[in-house]
Amino acid sequence: MLNTLISIIFVIVCVFLTAVVLFQEGNEQGLGSIGGIADTYWGKNRGRSVEGLLEKLTKVAAVLFLVLALVLNIVK
């Protein structure tokens, strides 16, 4: 019973992690990042934007993924 419940949560986390990663924008700054042109208002306040939220959600989902994978391996 516990193994089934953890497996269902694990699949939900996997789908969520995939979706969050796909929603993120690419990290293509080009040659503008060499001269410091990339330091714009949005670059400095990235943590307050939707992109910053997606990065935080990715980190949380990745940690949950690893923890659940370890738990599933131990519970077997």
C-alpha cells in the first residue's frame, strides 16, 4: 500500500518536473553578456518574476524527485 502511494506521488512529481522545465525560457544571452549588457532590470529582479518562480519550483521538484526515488528504492 505504501509503495503504491509513493509510486503515484513519484509519477506526479515526474510529470510536474517535466512541465516546469519545459515552461522555462532558454538561457541564450549571446554576445551581449560579455559586455555586461545582460544586466537589465529583469535580469536583476529575476527572483521576483515568473521565471524566478519556475526556477524555484524546478529545484523543489528535483529534490522531491531524488528523495522519492531513494525512498522507493529502500521500501522495495
